[in-house]
Amino acid sequence: MKTTVIIIIISVALFFAGCATLPPPAQMKEEVEDFELPKLPEDGKAIVYIVRPSSLGTLVDFSVFLDDKEPESKMGYTRGRQYIYFNLEPGEHQILSKAENWAEANITVALGDIIFIQQEPNMGFVVARNSLFEIQDYVGKYHVKNCTLGTIINLDK
């Protein structure tokens, strides 16, 4: 019984440690006003940034795939407080993220677009689960500015 209580207390503490509070939108916009992204889209392409600003499940790799779940479609992976980026052809795409579960986000990109997708970790049964959602430019830039680069396997597909 005592061990169960300790595990619950540690789990709750880790959950709340992973939930960062964002500053107000005006402050975020001000902080990224002169910030230059590490990479812009290559000629004829768009670029997507996958950001994982939470430290929840920080040791668990969240692998990112483009358009399918095949090994050759793996673009890279993030851990807590990391981001990755990769170029993609204009058109419709599916971004997939593998943790304990598969999460997906469908996007349509045009030539020169810069898209930001956030990976959100959640408590899982064995390891962290995840979800994906598109975020506004200034929020994405804020996270890129305040996170470190994850592992990029495939910069271009």
C-alpha cells in the first residue's frame, strides 16, 4: 500500500513538472520578433517544425514519420524539450508520431510554407503517449527558440 502511494505521488509530481505554463501571446510575440529559425524551406519546398516543449516523458523518443509508418519515412525523433525540422513537397501530407501510441496530423502545405506541429506527451500505460496538433507561428518559434535540436534522420522527402 505504501509503495502504491509513493508511486502515485511521484507520477503526479512528474506530470505537473512536465506542464509548462506559456507566457501571454504578446510576450511570446515580442520574444520571437527578431528570432531567425535555424532552417528555412529549401527552393521548391515547404518546411515543418515538430516541437516537443514539455519535459514529461523526457527520456522517451517520439519518432516522427512523414506520410506513412514505414522505416524509410522516419524523419527523426524528439525527446523532452526538443524540436526537429524537415522539408517536404507542397501538397497534402500526414505527420505521424510514435510513442506508446501513434498520433497523426494532416496538413496541406504550399511552396515556402513554414508549419509548426506540437507533440504533446500524455501519461501512458507503459511509456508516454502522444498527440499532435498544429500551432500558430509565434508559438512555434517561441518553442524552437527555447528548446534544443532533436535527432534529424531525414531532412528531405
